[in-house]
Amino acid sequence: MRLSAKGEYGVRAMVHLALNYRNGPVPLSRIAMDENISRQYLEQIFFLLRRGGLITSVRGVKGGYSLASPPGEIFVGDIIRVLDGPITPVDCLSEKKGKEESSSCGKGESCLARKVWERLRDHINDLLDNVSLQDMLEGKHKASIK
């Protein structure tokens, strides 16, 4: 399983906003330059993050972007889901139109490997849902990997 560039850059940009949380809005150009991310690509990412309610924007000379909530209330899992959708290691576990999709191999629930993929999905989600931007700033995380 590989995280998309959109997800990786989105988390990096959100950490940048978390570092500046009390300093007011941060211009997109500054984030793009500091994080070495294309401004155009960052605009696409920030559109999704804003639509997902994770950031706010302010127009004007002193405008830019800010976190919509304190860094301790925004988790890595929130960011990844807004940018990439549900976090699943294999396609057969993704949800489609509110119903669980049947396996591309046609086995569905009778697949002997499915339980492993479900456990992997659950562990990944548990980790990402327990690491906040604040935890990242402090260099720690709450979730333990077993």
C-alpha cells in the first residue's frame, strides 16, 4: 500500500499550517515554497481540504489559509480521507454507494485472505485516527503499533 502524493503533500501542508496556527493565515505561495510543492497542485489539495472543512481561507493582502480547528483536533486519518477517500489496502474492501463491493476475484465474503486485509485496514485506520497534527508537532503519537 502506498500513500498518494496528494495525501503526502496534504499532510505536509497541514503540518505547516499547524506550526503557524497562532500566527494567522499563511499564504499559499509560502507553503508551496517552504514545502517544495507546486503551487498549482497545492491549490487543488487546498480546495479539497477547504471543502472537507479542515481549513479556512481569508482573501486579501493579509490572507491565506488556516486550520479550521486546533491542531489537536485534526487527525492524519481525517486529512487522508478528505484527499484520497476511504483507507483500504485492497479494492475489495472499499465501499461503493453505501454497500460493500464484492471482491474483484468474485469470492467476496468467502475469500480466505479477506480477514487479513480487514485487520490491516483496521490497524492502518486506528493508527491514522490517533495521530493528530499536534502529536506530530510534539514528535509523538498516541497509537501504539502491536
